[in-house]
Amino acid sequence: GMTVVVIAFAIAIFNSVQQAKKALKAESKYSKMRPLEILDELRKLSKENSEESSSCQSQCHACLKALAKYSDMKSQGKKDGKQQQTRNINETQPHEDVEKLELVCQEAAYFVLKNLYPKDDGVVSGAISLLALVAKDEDVRQRHVQEADKYGLDIPVKALQAAMKRAKNAEEPEQEAEQLSAELQRRGCLLLGALADGDVYMGTKIVDEGGLKIILDSIDWYRHHEDVANWALWALFVLCYEHPGNKGELVRAGGIQAICNTMKYVPDSLEVARHGIAILFDGLREVRGKPYDVIKIRENALAAGMHDVVYNAMVNFGESMEIMMMGQEMLLATGYRGNKGPIPQYNPVSSVVMSR
């Protein structure tokens, strides 16, 4: 019996090594291609597509990685204000593609989500990540709206919903698979937030397509996962800031309770505290002509334990001016009675003291 186990283990290691070698070979191959050539490779994969074909899946991964690398290089070149990154690309690829890189990335991601391995979390995660990288591009956003039959926001949202359903239905998933599914939802939150950032119309469309619900589902299911919590709350803030309609939807969907719960479950993250308090603070502001009720938000927040989570965040992050200023105003405005102690005061030196 022991011999059989050892042989099986050795075979598993061998297969794993072989798959890793194939993946590296594929990545090397696609990194030397131009973006449109990579897109053509994805189309060829759809003709060979088989649920059992791990080779096709690894090639699909490699195609998405290669396009993401192009996008990263272009973004880095813009940030640096230099042409070095562009020169590096052109040294390898002397002929420029006719179609804009961001649009090629968008087309590739949608092709993958609709035609290639929609049940593979790794592939879906790669496609969602690629969409997030190009989400702020104006042409990409226009295509989401003007060609909604091909590039509608329902496609990535449905992919995230299907992945969440798989995660919930998985019986005793392995740690690696669970981490992959959590990372997929984190990337989904990043995508939805990036699309809505500074664009009220896109924010409305995302909520209409079920984007708000999948974000709330993700922080409920992965309630102790700091990265998911952080990016989910960031996405909620972006969706709801200066958007009364989305704030109303957040209240109706039980979002206030979800935000307070997230701050309870992840109490040691500065970013989670900052984003959570910012959403609550913005929701409690009086705005004329609002389609939501500030009193209702206040009641929901108090019932959800807002005083406790805000107070705890102020104690934990006394050096954060944002948290302390918003927290003090919220506690004073919502009738805090001092049951946990006096309202904490801003302490800018606490971070200095802690670092010594």
C-alpha cells in the first residue's frame, strides 16, 4: 500500500513539473507576439477548446498574461513620463498594431469570458484582471456602452456571480482553490470600482447589472479576507460617492449592515477602516433631493453597531486624520453616549511612537 502511495505522489509531482514547464514555454511564446497576434491565438484555442484540455487552459492563461504585461508596460511608460517602455516594446515588436492596445485587451477578455473556460477560476480571474487594467480608458468605456450587445457589463458581472456560486457550492475546497476564488472576487471589485470611478452613468449601469449585489456577496462570503474587504469597500465608496441613486440601492440591499460587519470582521486594517468610515460618513450627509433617507441610514447604521466599529477604528488608527475627523463628527452627530469611553482624539504622533 505504501509503495502505491509513493508512486502516485511521484507521478503527481512529475505531472505538476511538466505543466509548469508547458506554462513557462507558452508564456515565452506569447510574450514575443504582438497584441493582435495573441488575440488570434485565443480564437484558435476556441476551435481546439475541450473541458479536459489542460494544455489549452495554460495557453489561455499565458495569452492573458502577455496582454496584461503589454498593458502594464504602457501604463508604466505613462507614469514615468519616459519612452523607455515603449522603446522596449518596439524593439521586440517593430510593427505597431492598427487597433488600440486597450481595445485589443478588452476584446480578448470578453472573448475568453464568453467562449473559453468560463468555469475555470484561474482563466476568469485573468480576464477580469485584464479588464480592470484597461477600465479607465475612455474608448474602452464607450465600447461598454455603445456596443453593449458585445461588451455589456453583464458579462463580467455574470462571470463573477457564477464564480461565487461555484465557491459556495464547493465541498471542502483546498486552500489554494479558495485563495484563487477570493482573488477572483477581489479583482472583480477592483474592475467594478475602476469602471465607476468618476463616471456616474457607468456607476448606475454597474448597479443595474447586479454589480452592487456581487460586491456585497463577496464581503459576506470572504468576511475575514482583508484584501477582498479592502477592495470591496473601495468599490462601494466609488459606486456611491456623489451618487444618491446608488446610495439608495445600497441601503435597500442591506449594505450598511454589511459595511459595519466587514469592519468588525477585519478590525486591524487601516484601509478597511478608512473606506468603511468614508462610506458611512458620506451616506449620513444631508443632501437635498436625495432618493434615500438619511434617517433610515442612521437607524440602520446604529442597529448594525456603527458606534462600536467607528470607536474601535479611532482607537486602532488614532494617527489617521481622515478616520479621526470623520469618526468624531459621526459619533457626535448620531448621539454617541460614551458607553465605550470618551471619544478618542486625533494623535498624529502615535505612528511615530509605534515606529520607534
